[in-house]
Amino acid sequence: MKPVLSDSGFGSITVDGREIGHDIIIRLSGEISKRRKDLSKAIFGTSHIISGEEAEYVYQDGASGLIIGAGQEGMVRLSEEATDYFTKRKCTVELCPTPKAIEKWNRTNEAVIGLFHITC
């Protein structure tokens, strides 16, 4: 079942009424896990650029899209490798500030994955 996102602020996101204090990934099944920022930090020294390795970790077969909450100010972006990875899998990526991404997430009925950065 797809979780409902109701709020975000600098350093938190509310999922099904529960406040979470770290970046999250929402799988096609609705499962929520902590984002593996280390996969991008190891390459770029920051979690604001999503690496190809993190893209591989995030993607799931059957996903038609990925909604990325790029932080309160929209600081997160995809690396060229990540962009190529999602393009090859015909997985559309919607990248926007986290508050806007929450709106998109709650409106969509498509088979999408969510990645939400809660700071910056």
C-alpha cells in the first residue's frame, strides 16, 4: 500500500502520520527504507549528486518512474551516470523540491519509487 506523505520541514518528513528524521526511499511495495547516501558520498563527497551506483540501488524492475524530493531548496541532482541509468530503463524522473515532490507523490497512481531528501 502506498504511504501518504503529509509534511516536510528542514530535517524531517511525515509518512502516514509518523515523523522521520532522515532521507527515505519508498519502494513499489510501499516499504520505506533509509536512503543509502553513502553510495553517492563515496564518489562525489556529497549526497546532493545521485551517483550511478545509488541509481542502481534505488531502481526496481517494474517502476515507470521515480519521484525525487530534491530537498527543501531543491539542491539534489542526478549525475550523468544516474541519468543514463534511468533513461536506459525507461524510468522517468521527476526531480523537484521536496514539498512539491510530496504533492506529486500523493497524486500519482503510477508504479513509482520515491526518494526524498529532507534537508537543503
